[in-house]
Amino acid sequence: GSRGRFRVKDFTSLIRKVLLDAIGHYRTRVSTEYAYPVNAEDEQWAVEAWARACRDAGVDIPIEDAFVRMITARASHVRGELKTKARGLVELAYGLQVPSSQDERLKNRNKVRDLLTRLAFTYADYERRSGIYENEIIQRLINVTWFANPKDEGIQYQRYFGKCMPIPTIALVLTVIENVLDEWRTGEREDIQFTAKLYQAKYDRHLYELERFHDKMKRYRIIPSIQTDLLNQAR
């Protein structure tokens, strides 16, 4: 590879096959277990992904540092691809358009402020605040990101999704929606990168809020039924 950095195509076809499969396993864990693995955790996940890919291919190839680096680099790709898919869909879902007057700019700004207040953007009807975590943009983003075609990870690596949509997946989708809305806070779109530095804490917050709401409403099974619906409608 250039300047000592390896690329997938630099390796033999067997290693390439195992590497691509390991990347798939790793990316899917990022999507379904925790979106910001760091330090020892991301390397451990890479080693486990490699072992699983070797097992599936019926081979035993020792993992090398170069492979670990290539696999762990993919976490930010998952988040970046989600952002690319999210921007247009989120703007459409909440009716955000380039303002042609000061009035429109203020309207956008006020709308975004309201949407970002106390999780309003997650509601099916955000003006009346009914149906928390049921806004249809959540389903739409899940579908286009993980379930749109047979090569997508929700289909290729469906065992990670289990029988209902994992809470970390929902949290990641909520975080990217928040990122797109943040871009419109002034009433006009200003680019804000979907980086770990800016958004890991917000992701952790969504995880916490989802778990807390689930615990509080356990007997009504609200979160489990949302999780089941999201997965059934994605598949």
C-alpha cells in the first residue's frame, strides 16, 4: 500500500475474503453493541471478528497488527455512512429547507429548538408529543442503512440484530438525527462533523435515556414492542 499503509486489495484472495468478513462482523458490532469502541475494546472486537471470519471460512490464519488496524478503522466509517444517508432524510422528515427570507430562517431556528427540547424529535407526533421513540424517520434510517439490499449488514450479519432492534442501534440513529438537527440550529445549515469528540457523549445519553425509559415503563413493554416493530418492518 501507499506510504506503508495496507489496503484490503493488497492481500491474497483468501486473506482478503477473511478480512472483509471480519470487517463485516466488526462493523455490525459497532452498529448493534456500542458505536464508539476504544482502546482495548476495539482491538478485542477486531480479534474476535477475525476469529469468527476464520471459523466461517474453515481456515486458521493468525491475525496481524495490520489487520487489527484495518478492522478497527471501520468504526468511524459506519458512523460516517450513517450521516451521509441521514442528512437528506432528516431534513425531509422535519421539513427543513434552505430559507429564502429572514422569516423562514427564524421559522427553521424555532422549529429545531423545539425539536431538540426534551427529545421532541423522537416522537411520532412531535407537536403533541405523543409516541416517544416512534417517529418514522427512525425506521426509515434503519432500513436504508442496514437492510436496503442483500449485502447490507442487517441481512448479512443478522444474528447480531437478534429478535428485536438493539437499543444501541436505536441510540445511534437518534444521535445522527440530533447531529443533522444541530446543523440547522441557526435556521440555516452549517456543516457539523459527526465525530466521536462531539457526539459520543450524546450517544451515551440516548443509550441511558432509552434504558431508563425501558426500566420505568417495563410493565407496559413500550420499548420492547418498539424494538420488535423496528426489526420486523426492517426485515
